Amino acid sequence: MADKVVLAYSGGVDTSAAIPWLKEKYGFDVITLCLDVGNEKDFSLVEDKAIKAGAVKSLVMDIKDIFTRYFIFPALQADALYEGQYPLATALSRPLMAKMLVDVARQEGAVAVAHGCTGKGNDQVRFDVSVMALAPDLKIIAPAREWGMTREETISYALSKGIPLPVTKKSPFSIDENIWGRSIECGVLEDPWVEPPEEVFAWTKPVNKTPEKSRYLEIGFEKGVPVSLDGKDMDGTSLIIEMNKIVGEHGIGRIDHIENRLVGIKSREVYEAPAATALLKAHLALEALNLSKQQMRFKEKVASEYADMIYNGLWFTSFHQDMAAYVQSSQRHISGVIKLKLWKGNCVVVGRKSPKSLYNFSLATYDKGDVFDQRDSPGFIHIWGLPVKVQAQAQLLTQAEGPMSIPPGVVKQLKD
Ligand code: ARG
């Protein structure tokens, strides 16, 4: 009996061609695993397609809820946004897919796992490093990284093996999508000067087609996790799917990013992430209300580390475990409601409330009821400014350089 390999299968040209290729090159029996993370496709067709391409077994699993609960929401709680722009949809899905590959490989007694990534991207790193962490004994094969075929050659190879390919005109774009966002690469987008053509967008309306009337949206959070929309409780996956519709309708969530890949390449990435954009904004707004200044300053640093960790394929590491412990702890009072206003491509926080709010009206108000004693301020400022005064007297007045060294003539001219 032949050894088995479990192949992460999308139903596309590359992973379909990989089925006969794995059989020919390595003599494997191929089990395909198609994972539904919210990519809009007909999974029943995919299941059948794998068998037609020569798989001995074809599995399809809906893993959206696991994805939401164990990957998306922890990243949201961490405010993870790669390079301040990319909500990490693709990057978050890869470690989960690797975990599923490993689990199925164990169940089926396979000796190897395989995926369709090329040798130029981040995804190969995320798959491989995750499998190395979870099952160091399993062999990892990436056919598209090994076979050295061009796109055209891959298509002729697949056709020669009798694999049915879609007859529809091939899109010039490479697209990856899941409920947290949609990524579009290739074609004209490879010129960073070219504006993304309208046809690349599927989840967001262009601003000239969005409703004239603004839409308010109230998001309820419980310990940093969104649990309701406009007062209605919802499970996480449905909430994200619903928000993609509502927020995308108003033209919000388009991202155009020159991104630093882990493999050293700068690439132009276009994303649509309506729900992620709005949820990250709302979550930060609630943290602004309920975390102390020091907690916020520190969490900002963790957020950037957390995003890099996800992007760079280090999900299954002790480093992540340590950061996750901090993030979880930081979320224990992040419960409340954020009110967003969606209008013409803009998503603005216009209201916030929480039983654990640190906003104190009696301290903030300039009206009646003010309890802040202004007589305390001069003493506080005296001590706060003391080192500034001491240093200015000893050094600054004689040696000021740069932006502070306004030439004496300027002040004189103003007086004249
Ligand atoms: N640049 C993104 C990342 O590294 C998305 C990559 C996948 N996109 C694609 N069109 N295949 O996470």
C-alpha cells in the first residue's frame, strides 16, 4: 500500500495539478482537504473535482467558527494590524489550515502534508513553520515550489491528466479570501502607480454608489470580543459576515498597501476588509475608554509585535503564548458598546459607553459639578517642569540648535 499525503486543496489549477503530480513524483496516495474559512465557493463541486483529479479521498470541512474564535478574535483583541494597514486575513488562516492538515494526517496515518504555495510568498512560510511546530516528523511538500512549471505549463499538465478546468476566462488577479478579508494581487496591480481598477473589488462599493444616508451601527463587546450588533446578540462568525455586508455597502474597508514580505520582497497588496476595519476601530475606541494611559501605551507596542508574529508565521510558538497571556489579561474590562457612523467611505466612532469606563464626568467637565481642584496644578507643574528648568539653565539657552534655535532677528521683525 502506498504512503499517504494530505493536500490542502482549493479546487484551483495548482492544487488540482498537484494531485497527479504527487502521485507520479512521490508515489503517494493523495487525500485532499478543502477548508471553508468563508471563501465564497461551491464546496460540493470542489469535493467531486478532487476525486476526478485522482484523489483517493476528498474531505471538506467548515472551519469558520474555529477560525473566528481561536484566530480572528484573539487578533482583534490584540489590535493586530500589519504595518498599520493589513488586518491579516490570509496570514491568520494559514496556521489553522496547517493544524487541520496535521490533524487529518494523524487520523489517516499519512506521512506527509502538502500545500499549493509558491516559493515567493509568505504563505509557504506560515504553512511550513506551523507544521514544523505541530508535527516535526511529517514531511512537507509544496508542489508549486518544486515543479518549476509556468502557469501555462501547469494548465497543459492538468489538462493532459484529464483534470476538468473552469472554462471561464481566467482572471488576471490572484485572490485569497476568508471572512476576515479579501486579498487581491497580480495583473495591473503589480504597477504601484496604477490605481486598482473597480473590477478587483467585490465586497465594497465605490463611494459614488454608496447610500446617500449615513448608517449608525452599535457594536457590543464582552471582554474585547464583539457579541452584538445594534443590540442583537450574534455568534462571532455571523456577526463578521453581517458586518462585511453593512460596512462594505458604505464603501469602507479598501486598503492599498506596499507591504514588506517576510521573504524580502516589497509587494503591492490590495485588500477589502470591511468588517475587520470597522471592528478594529471600534475595539480600539473601547480600549481608549477603559484602559489606563500606561496600559494603552504598552498594548500599542504589543499590537505591533503581535501583528509581526502572525504575519511571519510564528503562531504556534512560546512567544505567541506569552503575548497572548498579556492580551487576554488586558481585555478583562473591555466590555461596552461603541457607536459607529458609516458614510461615504468613512467609518467614524461617534459614541461609546461602558460600565467599566474610566471617563469621569466630574473630573472632565468645565461646567457645574467640577471636582477637579485647580489649585493643585501649579505644584504639580512645578515638579513636572523642574528638570526642564534645571537643564535649560545649564545647557539649552547657550547651545540651542535645530528647530528651537529661532534666529533673534525673526522675533524682532515680528515686533516691528
Ligand atoms: N500579502 C498577504 C499575506 O501575505 C496575502 C497573500 C495571499 N494573497 C493572494 N492573493 N494569494 O498575508
